[in-house]
Amino acid sequence: MSTKNKVIIGLVIIALVAVGLLWLRWGPKDWEVQITGVTGDGRDVQYRIETVHGGTTDTLIFKNSDAGFTPPYFKFDSARLQAIASRISRECPEETVTVNGYGLRIPFLDMFPNAVSIDAPERCRGAPSDSGPVGGSTR
């Protein structure tokens, strides 16, 4: 095998490893979880979505930040997604939903996956149901 062929094979292996690492970091993933709470105000404290894996007590925390113009996500609606997650945690805390996102959870690097969307039943995503007038008064 010539030196030229060895160099080409070495470059191909390096390129494959690089693509694999990029896919692990920014490739799409989905998680089956129950949303237990939300934190953050989006300004001073980053939005976070607190979850447990469906039917377990294993926690997984997602950051919820705008990706901006970073391909392929182009996410600009973190406040809207935070509101949806908040409604789900109030209206359907026992419901298992799918959180779509990207990234890895690496505790010692303080790295969290970023949530991009949440697939949940419409009854959980919608506004709270009207429970009638406050104080029981009917006008």
C-alpha cells in the first residue's frame, strides 16, 4: 500500500470521526419524558425544563434556549416552548410526552440537551379549562 493511499485512508477515518462527533452533539434526538416543572426567566436565568424519564425517577433537565441562525434548527421561540412546557407540567404532570431536541447531558461540563419542540396531546398543550367563575358566583 502506497503512502498516498495510507494518507487518504487516514483522512477518511478522521472525517468520519469528526462527522460522528458532530452528529452526537447537534444531531436530532427525542426523549419520552414526563415534564415535572420549569425554571428560569429567559434573561438572568436560562430557561430549563425539568423532566423524568417516562415511568421512572431518572431525571433529565433540558435547557431551552434559542439556537438563532445555527443550522439546522433556527430556533427563535424558547419563550413559547417554555409556556407550553409550563402548561403541560400543570395540566398533565403524569402524561408521558416526547421532547425533541439535540445535544448531550454531560454533568461535569454543565451541558444540557436543548429542547426544540414538545409533542404532547392537545388537551395538555392548550390553555387551562374554564372552571367557572371565581367564588362560585353565577351571573
